[in-house]
Amino acid sequence: MGRGWLVVGAITLVAGLLVWLMFFALPRRYGATAAKAVSAAPSSAPAPPAGRKIKARLFYVAEDGTHLTGVEREIAYGEGTVAQANEIVAAQLAPVAEPLVSAVPAGTTLRALFISERGDAYVDFSRDMIAAHPGGSTTELLTVYTIVNALTENLPAVHAVQLLVDGKEVDTIAGHVDLRRPLEKNLTWIQ
């Protein structure tokens, strides 16, 4: 009987923490409207109808290693902007076959994603985004604009993107690109 109460207490504590995060912590940090747009990681988004796909433009490192190249691919359909943004980022993080090379460090996962009423997407990645990043200013720019451009190119409702790591704002991934504010589309890095 004591174990049952312990489990119930733990579940209640986790539920309380999630409610606090969704309605108090995030709105204070990102503005009062952010709580309305909160969406959990892709796994908790409603599953799209089996087999339904859309075409999206994803970005990978170009042959010269200094630019991105856009590739049109079929990805899973997501109902609504937040769900579709989750699908786009999931497709961008998925392993790719040669000759394509991902600018996002291997092992990086999407933790959460939400979009404010202003059209700013906040994309929260696992710690691997920083820990597994090879460094260098060009490589960091390609990593950042892979995500920024994938969302802003494919979703008209998204005007800018801010990358987060482990639920927190970060100054930079590898010391070169300022990530303290949402970034707009930048096609300069696309070949």
C-alpha cells in the first residue's frame, strides 16, 4: 500500500510541474502568449493519418562544405502549424543517405517546439546540439540556418526561429552565431 501512494505522489508531482511550466514559467520567459502555443515533443503530437505526406524543402551541406543546398523531400503531414513544424524538424534531424550531409550534429533530438502568436518558433534541442557540434564559424552558421530556413521556407506562419538547448536560451552553439533572439530566414547560405 505504501508503494502505491509513492507512485501517486510522484505522478501528482510531475503533473504539477508540467502545469507550472506551461502556465507560469514559459509565459514569463517568452511572453504571455507563448503558453497558448505550447506543444510537446513530436511524439505527443497527434499522429497524422497513415501515409499522408507533403513536400517540404529541407537543407543539407553542399558539396563545397560552405553552403547549404535545398532538397525537396516528402515528409509526414502534420495537422496545424505546430504539428507540421515538428514534422519538418524531425525530417531535418533524420539520418540521410550519401551524398547528402546533415549540418545538425548526429544524435541531436527535438525536445519541444512552440510558436508564438507573432510567428516566432522556439525549437528546443537536446544537449547533443552543442556537445556533438564540431565547431567552426561556417559549420555553426550552416547548423543554425538549416533549422531556421527549413521552418521559415516551409511554413508561412513562421517568421523567425530561436534555437534552445535543454529548455534554455543559449548564447551560441559553438561560439560564433548569436542565438539570444529569434533569427529570420537567411538565403545567403543556400547555394
